[in-house]
Amino acid sequence: MQRGTLDGMIIAGLSSFLTMQAAFAATPVAVATFKCQGGKMIEASFYADKVDLKLSDGRALSVPQAMSASGARYANKDESFVFWNKGDTAFVTEGKDSKETYSGCVAAK
């Protein structure tokens, strides 16, 4: 086999591997819809390192995973938006005072 052919095969294989990795990273680990108090809803797509949220007020956010002692916690850099999830429950806190803006959220079955 010629050197150029071998190099081309290695590059093609690496390209396929990287494409598969990107596709895997773009696939949610889990998806859930949470029904909250006050008729609010949260659609959540969970990934290995973040959660993508669609809120019933029309906002769409991608929030990185943050440190948590229990459950899963996702927060923006200044922690003015935090999404908490444990089991089939969730809630959102916002602002400097960490006011709960989405409360009593339970995953729809």
C-alpha cells in the first residue's frame, strides 16, 4: 500500500470517529417535561455536561452543569439562573435573591 493511500485512510477514519463523537455529544441522555405550579412548564433535554431548557414563558436556555451535593444542578456563570433537578422533580431560581420562579415542578408521565 502506498503511503498516500494509508494517510488518506487514517484521515478518513479519524474524521468518521470525530463525527460520531460529535453526534453522541449532541444526543440528549434524557428528555423530560415538567409541569409546575401556576400552569408553568419546563421542557428539559439533559446532556452529559449541560441541560437545554424551554420555559413556558418563551425563553430557551442552555445551562452548564454545576456543583451539587444532591440531585443535579445547572447554573449560568453568575448563578442568576439555576435549574435544580432531583428524580422527577425540579425547580428554577432566578435573580440575586434566588427567587423560585418555577416551583413544584413534576415530570409528566
